[in-house]
Amino acid sequence: MKGIRVNEFGGPEVLQLQDVSDLKAGPGQVVVHVKSAGVNPYDTYMRQGTYAIKPPLPYTPGSDAAGIVDSVGEGVEGVAVGDRVYVGGTLTGAYAEETLAEAWQVHPLPFNVSFAQGAGVNVPYATAFRALFQIAHAQPGETVLIHGASGGVGVAGVQLARAAGLTVFGTGGTERGRQLVANQGAHHVLDHHAPGYLDELLKLTGGRGVDLVLEMLANVNLAKDLSVLAPKGRVVVIGNRGNIEINPREIMRRDAAVMGLVLWNASRQDLVKIHAGIVAGLENGSLRPVVGKEFPLAEAPQAHRAVMEPGAFGKIVLTP
């Protein structure tokens, strides 16, 4: 079969389409014929060799895919050949014609969700779900600011928060992105490039601020986030690309909390709960992954460049 291989860490050009060995399901494992694979920003950091997790070379990138079950190993229950599925992590990487996963990483893909949409489920929706409900313990009636709400995690956060009864403030850097955020159900949409946009947020909350912030670019926004937190507010840092100076008094005077999130720290038990919630949302239509761009598998380098460009709009996926 064909797959993308990284033989050395470096720029997008190290993503090479090559012949790789066919996969065989061992005990408790499932082989999925990949119809679409998701591209995430962390994939680019891993490719560069700068991510917290540094895989042994060579490797196939990607943790998100959707497709049809090709074979199952001994002892697998609840997953059958021919099932439509998405994977929440893989053993062999997702940028390939097939991927191998543990049975517990394989989840049903409802017929109302396309394979391209299914490839945009795992990291974005699991991250947003964990941030809202397992880290920040969001409650119905609370308010949440989602910075960068037009990207994959942002869109997921908007949909999940709305479904859970929160009032949602979303930001976007382009008119197209802001319209997307509004279409996904945000109650208020702000331009994070506009001077004074956080003053507008404070006006909209009657000066109280927001209970939660989901932060996708902490090195730019964290200090400002702290200034618009309500008492006992919480910031969950999901993305960051550098250092920042903050004033801890902003945290102290609100009894606030700043928490970090890396999805790989979630336990298997956490992930089982996360995906149970996600599958339910996909089935009832409250969760609707948005695909922004699709690239052929051979154009993985272009996809890696695109996922890091400003003006995020939904998910970027690869089609083998």
C-alpha cells in the first residue's frame, strides 16, 4: 500500500509518499481502510522534531482517520468488517491507505457524517470536549470565550458548548471565519484583530467577563484573557507558540485558574468517555465537523503548509 513516511525531521518536504508494508490485525486490533485522514497542527511540530513526543524514524504521521473496517484481530468485539468508523489514535499513523488501531480506539461513524468529516473528529473534538468538561468542568449557564473559533478545535468547542447550554463568544480573524463561527451557533462573534474587541466582550457580559476561555494561541492572548475573566474564571491553554509575560495579580484577584491541556495526557478511561459523548453528538446532529480543504495524500507537504497559515477555516484532510 501507499503511505506518507518521514525519514528525517525537517520541513514539509520530508513528507514522502512511499510503498509501505500491508497491515495485519493482531489480537484486539483493527485494520481500517482509510478514506480520509485529518491534518492537525501538532503533526507539523512532530515532523519538525520539536514536539514533546518525538517518534522513532521512519514513521507515518497522523492520528485521525475515517474509513471502513478491513479486518479485525482475535478477541475484537463490537467492531466488524465493513463498518464505517473513525479512529481516535492509531498504532501505525493515519497518512496512509490503511491504518492499524486498537479496537478501543475505533468508533462508529454515523451515516449522516462523511468520511472527510470523520477525519476531522478525533483531535479537534476530543481536545475541545476534554477542555470544556474534564479540565474546566463547564456548567450549563456559564459563558465561554473561544479564541480562534474558526479552526478545527474552535468549531468543535462552539458546537459542544452550545449543546451543553453555555453562552458562547467566538473570535475569528477573517470575515469568512467569523461567519463560520456564527453559523456554528456562537451567540456573539468578535474580530480578534480589531482594537478594543475585548472591551466589547465586557460590555456584552455587563462588565462581569466570562467564566471560561479556550485559548488556542496563548503566547499572544493569555495576558488579555486574564483581564476579561469573571470571578473564579478558568483559562484552558490548548495552543501556544512562544513565551509571554503575564501579571499574576489578574489571576489572584479573581481566584482564577490557568490550566494546560495536551490530549496525550488523557487516560484510556478519559478517552472512552470523551468519544462516547462525541459519537452521541454526531448521531443527533449537534456535532457537525467542518472540512475547509481536502488534499490528495501525495500533497501532504502542501497540507502541512496550509494548516499553519493564519485565517483558519475548519479542518484540513488528506484523501488517499
